[in-house]
Amino acid sequence: FIVDVRSYYPFGIIKKYFIMAPPAGQSTSRSLTLALCLGLIVTYMSQGLMITASKNESGGYDYDKNMSVLMSEVCKFAMSAALLWYKSYTASPGSAPLTSKLGMSTFRFAVPAVLYAIHNNIIFIALGLISPVNYQLFNNMKIVATGLVFRIFLNRALALKQWMAIILLPLSMCVTQFVAPTKQGEDSLATESQESEQHIVAGFLWMVVLSLCSAFAGVYNEYLIKTGETSSLMWKNMQLYSFSIVSLLIPYLFQANEPGRGWFEGFNTLAWGVVIMNGMLGQIISGIFYYADNIVKVYAASGAVLLTPFASKLFFGTQLGTPLFVGIGIALISLFLYFLPMEQLGA
């Protein structure tokens, strides 16, 4: 199973996004493509900033993180169901089927569902150890993991310049860690070194696990979305989110609640904002899987690196050092090296 990126890129018009992928060779406006990529960048950036802003003074969370992840999956299911209902209400006679019969093949969605559930919980752990800037930079490891999974499991051929681009991204992350930024803007290098020893290594290891979960879940989910019985993207999303909800709900059936503490205690505006943001993120990512592929998705997500440092400085006072901008520059070189045609690189 080999996907020709040119058949799906650009991503397509949002209206067509809810039924079937565009025929091979069909092109759409570059402005629409950039708009969808921008939406992913802003959503990813907002997700990290909102999770960080929802922390309490001690650096923890007043709300149940597991319940937040569970409600995010419920939000994704509700959004997909609402879009499916709207499309069925406005669909013209003779249009492509929006749903299909449920069978044993439906259980294949349980595999990415469980991996996504683990992935979403690790996000909170990682952001408890590292800053939003470093989170977005480490998040680029998903490209390396995705490239390897594509090559091994889907037999996806990548050009030499694309492998070079993928290798450059970890280099950009290493460069940024020569100086560890602090949220309070302290000038003491000793304090920064101490924070690096205590948090950066642990955060990096958690991001490695997060990247592997994302790569395996994303590649397999893309395969399920683009194959199987003919149905709408929203219908396939609902199957995925159903298993996600079940996999996250099971732990609550076997654990005892704290006396006097409800499941939604501590959920303020920011906490619910995280839930809604995750719901929107799920819809955008599934659309990119449908029209493009995983590598396009993780590269678009890495664009958040360009805006997160400035937003993090504005909201949290994160200090921005020279190594950070050098790393971002290397990440940009990787971006252009991967996507620009060879003839333009040699021009």
C-alpha cells in the first residue's frame, strides 16, 4: 500500500472533506492549503499553551487529567457525529454513501484508539516537565518516527533529500538545548542547568514514547481511513473515537474515587478549553490523513515551533536564547529540503 502524495496534496476544499477524497490529479487553491496548515499550527500551539496555563501555582492540575483526555475523545465523537448528521441532511440523492455496516473490520480501529489514548495522557506528563517551546521542538521527533514506520510498514519510498531533512530535525532539537529556557526569566545559569538536569532528560524520554505512539497510531489510522468499505471520513472517525472512549473509560470502572471529589471537579474555563481544542485538533488531523499523509501532518505541526517561543514569552515570560533560534533555523532548512522539488533546490 503506497500513497502518492501528489494525488492528495493540497488537502482539498473543506466542503469535500466530509465525504470522499478528491480524485487523483485534482488540484485546489494553494491559499486553502495554507489555511488548513495554519489551522493545524494554531491549534497545536494553542493546545500546549492552554495546558500550561491550566496548571495551578504548584505546577500541577486542579482537574483530573485522565478525565480531560476522556472528555476530549467524547468531544471529538460529538463533533464527528454533528458533521455527519449535517452532511446526511444536506446530501443530494445519489451521492456517495456516508456510512457502512459495522463488522469485524471495525475492531481494527481499536489499535490506533488505544495508542492515541496513551499519547494524549503523555502530553500532560511531558508539559509538566518541559516548557511549551521545548515541547513543540521535541514534538518534531514524530517526523523521524513516522518516516521509519512509513518505510518499514507501508513500504513508502522516500528520496535521499527527504531522509536528510528528517535527520536534520533531531539536530535542530539538540541545538536548542544548549541553554534551557526558564519561565521566570531568571538570569542564573546555575538555575537553568539544574532545571535541565531535572526535567529536560525526563521530558525528552517521555517525548520519545509519545512520538512512537503517534507514529504507529497515525500510520495505521491513515491506512484504515484510506482503505476498507466506502464511507465518509466522519463515520470512520466515529468508530475510532468509540474505541478511544471505551479504552479511557475502563480505568474509571476499577478505581475508587476520592471521597468528596467529583469527576469534573476543578474543570474551569481553561480546562474545558483544552477539551474543545483537542476535539478540533482531532478533526483537522483526520482530514490531513485523508487528503495527504502523516509526514505532511507532522511537518505542519512543527510549524508551531515558529510561533510558540513568542507566544510563550508573552504569556509565561519564557526566556529566548540564541541556540533556540539557531535550532528553529535548522528546522526550517529541513522543512524546505523535504518539500521543495529537487530542481528548485538546485536553482
